[in-house]
Amino acid sequence: MDMKQLEIAVIPGDGIGKEVVPVALDVLRTIAEVHGGLQFTFVEFPWSCDYYIEHGKMMPDDGLQILQGFAAIFLGAVGNPKLVPDHISLWGLLLKIRREFEQVINIRPAKFFRGLQSPLANPNDFDFIVVRENSEGEYSEIGGRIHRGDDEIAIQNAVFTRKGTERAMRYAFELAKKRKGHVTSATKSNGIFHTMPFWDEVFAQVKQDYPEVQTDSYHIDALAAFFVTKPHLFDVVVASNLFGDILTDLGGAIMGSIGIAPAANINLNGKYPSMFEPVHGSAPDIYGKGIANPIGQIWTAKLMLDHFGEDELGSVLLKTIEDVTADGIKTPDVGGKATTREVTDEICRRLRQLA
């Protein structure tokens, strides 16, 4: 068997990122041992709010050039508002990497997770994935502020290109072909006058190329309600930057904890690495206590395995994580008593049993 060697840039970031990233790397090393034909090399970078305090920037000036040669970027959590305002920390590191590396798609799965208590009375084994357009939409930098006092005006322009919109939709349809064959579009064309009717038009055109895939389209407010009342109906959901961001936090909530939700920022053209990160924040209030939930970061590692074509290995990892939580070995945020390390060690132990 030829050895597949992958060099990964690791940025633990802030807060609990510095706790959950190292244990997730232990899991990746373990699963590489189990596989036998896979080898990771991890190169760590200390870019964070602490780095900003010392250097006046979130990453060095040549940070992107440094990252460009890696197979992928494995990111922890970014942000510590007591040290650095969030808009500076995010735009100086996370969003800078997303934009400059053309990570135009963000994918975030949500599923009924064995061993976790969903707040839903009848979760019905939901299992869906949100494909979020990740480069434009409502998160554009176009706009401005003028005047002061009572006359102050803030204008934020949402930018939707046909290329960006269609790209996200086609990714969603291709993903649905590998899953349950259904795509739901998140829109708001009854309230947002220009961009959402445009979104609907592009969706109607794209779906013509995928006659084997079933489709639905819901206004975002109704769709958010359906995530709570009937999440089992969904397979792949495609959404704009803002709508996708909100829906995926809701996806984490109905799983029982945003602390377990993973995400992938995907570069499609192969020019730059993709980046993998959990949805949760840096949780500075629990940093250093050894109780941070590692599942979000470890599930993120599963998405990275999928990205490298190791889908079977990724499925084994996710099943192992679920087996561990189902047996009650979990951190306090989801009703358990285990530490970050104890959860991780049990996942690694069970993975080794598969060898």
C-alpha cells in the first residue's frame, strides 16, 4: 500500500481551541495508525489574540504564503474579546483565510447524536447538512457610515453574484446525489426585494440539471421553524452566507450542544488549502479547566478525512465518537462527568481495537 502523506497546518487559536485541538490531533494520529496507509505531519502556528497583543496583528504579514503550501488547515477557535475586539480577531485571521484562500463553500452537518439529549421532544433521527455560500452575500464589505448623532446612517450592501450563488447550489446538488437525494433552498424572496428573487431564479435554473434530485424552497423564517418541528425531513440545505450561519447554529442547538458541531471551509479550485474548524467559540470562561467538549473538533477532523477521500475512515470515526457518547462518556456541557482527555482517550482506545 502506498503511504498517503498529508501535511496539515494547525492553528489552535484562543481559549479552548488550545485544549481541543491537541486531543483531536491525537485522534487523527490514532486513526492513521489504524488505517496503516495514511500519515499526517502537523505544523503548529501560535496565531491568536495572544499573538495580536504581542505583535499587533493576528498573523504575520506572510501568514497566507506560509499556509498556502499545506494540504489543509486545522483550526481551533478564534477570539478573546477581553483582549481583542471580535471584529479585529475574526477579520485578521479566520475571515482573512476564508476570503484570500477562496474557501467559497462552508458545510456544516447536524444529526441526532446517540448519547446526547436533544432539546426536541421528537428528534426522529434527523441527519442533514447545510451548504453555506461562504464568500459574499450579506457578509460583503461593501457599505459605509456617514453623519453623526441623530442623522447617522449605516449602509450594508449584500452582494450576490451568479457565479457564487450557482457554485454553492451545484455543490449542494452534487452532495445530495451521494446522500438522500433532496435539496432545500433557504430564501426570503417575499421580503428581500432584489437578492432573494435572484437566488430563487438561479436555484430554479440549476435544479433543471439534476432531475434525479428532489427539491423544496422555504422562506428562512419558516425553515428555521421546521428545523425545530420536523428536522428529519431535510437532507441537504443550501443557503446564503447569513442564512447558512444562523441555520447551522440552530442545527447545533437541536443536536443538544453547539459544542459538538463541525464545519469545513472548502476551496473548490485547488489553488489553496481548505480549512476545518468547529462551530463553537473559544469559551474563555472554561478554558484551563479540562472540561471542554472535544467532539466538535474531532468531528471536524472527520470532515477533513472526507475531504481527502477517506470517507470510510471518516464514517468509522464518527460512529466511534457516537458509541462513546452513547455509553455516557461525555463532558459536563452535555450531561457527563468526563474530562476532555478522558473522552478523547476512550475514542482512541476504541479506534485501536479496530486495527
